Amino acid sequence: MFTRLIAACRQLASGEAQIYPSRHMTAADVARQRWDYQVDVAVIGFGGAGAAAAIEARDSGADVLVADRFCGGGSTRISGGIYYAGGGTDIQRRAGVDDSPENMYNYLQQEVRDAVSAQTLREFCEQSPENFDWLVTQGVPFDASSCPFKTSYPSNLYYFYYSGNESFPPYSEGAKPAARGHRAHGKGVSGAALFNPLRESALRKGIKLLEQHKAVRLMTSEAGKVIGIELNAMQPGTVSGWLHRQLSSLMVFLRYVTIFTPFVNYGIRGCIEALENHFSVSTCVFVRKAVVISSGGFYFNRNMVKHYAPKYLSGVPLGTIADNGSGIKLGESVGGQTALMANISAWRFINPPEAFSRGILVDQKGVRICNEMLYGAQLSERIMKQAGGKAWLIIDGALFRQAHRELGPGRAMWFQSVSALMFLYLARSRASSLDQLAGKLHIPAGVLNRTVAQYNTLSLQGARDPMGKPKEYCSTLGEGPYYALDCSVDSLMVCPALSLGGLKVEEASGQVLSKDNKPVGGLYAAGRSAVGIASRSYVSGLSIADCIFSGRRAGRHAALGSKNVDT
């Protein structure tokens, strides 16, 4: 066993999803096939979207089975547990926040743009309070304690905050600012506090969960309707099955370590894939109504990233190793269409500490590129599209010292402090003058001096920042030493990233569309396996909110059965 395991690990690299071509079956084939399970609705992937789909399908009267490659949770379980909700949620009312679906829509249309239709976005906003209440009824805990300062993620003292760009121009000019970041109540990162109640609710409702079952093939009828799934299952009670489970748990435990040490990620992933390739057994599921694909995105599949978004290859995968595009490829195997596959969200967070946001972000020409208070995903978008992937945050000695003071308990989580300290000491250049700093960065000294001088002038005068940063956050960059923190995508300070595109779906139902824009019979998609609300721009909590919205939609319609295709 171990000889084969070592040999297989040596071949690991790309994260390419193991998907077999779909199998068309006649009525006689269906009758002869050994079906290990027969259900109304089968869900592939048991993260936030999969759990929502399964629960909704079950509540709609369907017999439901969920298959997960590992033990459930997906990226939702290891996330920060932020749920983006507005329109007047109970938490917003308790926190004294005035919001409406229309106001939420006016903001989100600036972030979502054309990822979905205006009608779908309006439905998302109108349904936001009800979907939030639905989470609460499943047992997810929330708290109205509001964070009084700008941050990328609140400390354990706070559970409600501005999770996007709501407070800054041009976003604030089109919509009244309103906090919508609802963090599930739990110490540390709160993803488990959000997902675990969903898991428990699903199991209480009698949903069949198959852990350590990887979907590798879809089966279709002669008419083209999806009627079955082939799974590669690790066998319980075996050494290989036990080892697979332990390695999967280790990946979750080391999720922050592997962001900074991707080689550890690749090594563990290689062992897992080797076990699956050599020790799994085939299991077949007959599906009477529909299959829902909710197995995540594709950023862990380096070949797919190279094909669709090669400029983001230097980013470090964020999520789980199940985000390897397998669900998307399953949809493609039966004629499904993909869209927005080049959309990647890279995360360059510089707040906390707040001191970083008081500096200026410049490109290779020494020109300031944006409001430094923007949410990290938006910062990265500016760095990629306006600065060609290269940018530095310029601060002075006073801001350097202030940054240290702001990294204590109550203002920053441990992982935020580690990230900030790495910026301060590993991904930096230091010089006594701006001319010397420009020389080290190989950028025009005259341009950098003018950029700093202009910023200092507006700071001293209290003038309106043309980039939209509030004047109280504009600080004069005084005497040296000066520091340049490398915010480039390929910096020593790694830049996590995740995919946003996926299978194109009919927005009213979540049913997968073929290349000629016709529904694929018996097939739905949700979460990051599908194009949705969060497929154009990333706002903290918006992806999980889309998982619940799209998952419930897909589960509800899957339970009713597909349209436009005969069985």
C-alpha cells in the first residue's frame, strides 16, 4: 500500500479533477445497473450551498442524499463565518442600523454589476431578511455587538460590522451606508459556528450523508436527463479510509499554515489523492428527480487557473482542496455551459492595523492608485487591473510604530497580527529618504516625492481626498525612515485567492444551462460551482450569503423536478 502511495504522491502537482465522461443509459441499462442508493434528489458537496440545497429539498418533500468528498463543511466551515445580510435584519434593528432592500440593492449593484440580472439581485436583497431568519431557525447564532472601527474581520469582542465598501465613495454616494456583515457567534474564526448547525439540522431531518465519497461521473437517460451519479468511496474500517479521514482533518487544522506554506498543502493533497485513486470503490446512486452540484470553485486546480486566469497563478489557493473544479467539470461533461471563469478574487488586506490604511498605495510609476480603506478584495482588483499586479504601501516611522500598537488584543485576531508583522519585517523596504526608497523599489523618485507631497498637502488642509478616503484617515507622511510594504500579488507576503466563475444557470431556478442556453435536465448548481451574486466582485460574507440563496433555490426546484427535458 505505502509503496503505491509514495509513487502516486510523486505525480501530484496540478490538482486536476478526476472526472469520467458521462454515461448515457437506456431503460435496459438502468434496469441492469446495480444501484447502491435510490433517492429523489442527490447533492454533490456538503458545504454551505449543499447544506442549504439539501435542507430545502427535504423540506419540500424529497428524499435527499448528500455526497461529500471529505466529511462536510467545505470552504464555509473554515471561513470567517461572515454572512452578508441587509434589508432590515433582526441584528440590524437591534444594532440601530436603518436599512432597506432597495438601499441594499443600490449598494450591491455597484459590486455585483452584471454577474446576475437586476431582477435576481433585487430578489436576493428582498429575500435577505428571510434567508437570515432561516439560518437562525436552523440554529446558527448571531450577535448584534457592533464593531466601532474599520477592519477586515472583527475581533472576538464584536460580531456585526461593515464588511464591504459601503462607507466610501463612490459606493456611499449611491446608497446610504449600512453595516451588513453578520458574523456567526463563535470564538476565533466563526465558519464552524455557521456550518455545524446546518449539518445538524440536515441530519435531524433524515438527509442521508455519504462522507468520503467523491463524485466522478454523471449518468444520463437517452433523453439527456441526469439520472445518476457514480462515486468513488473510501471504505470504512480500512487503513486507507482511516488515513484519508485523518489527512482531511489535518488539512482543516493546518488551513492557516498552508496559506503561508503552500508546499505543505501540496504534499498532504498528494497523499489524499493517491489514497482516493488506489483504494476507493465505485458506488452508484439513482436519482429520480435531480442532482445539485455544490462542490465549490476551482482555484486549487492549477491547470484550470492557468487556462482561465493565468495572471493569478502566483496567488495562494484559499478554501479547501475540494475546490478543484470537479463539480464544474461534472456539469460540463453533460453539456453544461460555464461563464465568468476568468474572475478571480485575490485578497490583499491591509487593515488591521488601521495605521496601514493611513499610508498611500503606489504603483511601479510611484502614482497613488486608490483609497487605501477599501476592502481587501477591491484593493487587489485595483492592484491587478490598475497597477499590473505590482504595488507598495508607503508609510513613515510614526505609522510604523502606530501599527505595532494596534496589533494587540481587542483590535486584531492572531492571524491578522501575524500577517501585519510579516508585512512590517519580511515584505518591506526601508530607507531614510523617499529618494532612497524609490531607488530600492526601482520607481521614479520625482514622481514618488510629488505623490507624497500631494497627499501631505490634502492631509494638512483637511481637503477632500480625490480617491475618496475620509479625511480623518489621511495622515501626513513626515520625516524618515520611510517604509514600503510590498503589496504585489507575487510578494513574499502571500496573496490568497479564490475563483468566482462557474456553471451558468437559469437564474429563476438554478438549473444548469447548456451551451445553447437550454436547461440540462435533472441538473442544478449552487454556490461557487455556479455563476451567482458573488461572481463579479467579492465582499466579505457575500459568497456565503449567495450559497444560502442559490442553495435554497436549487434545492426547492430540484425537489419539484426538471423542466423542458423528458425523462
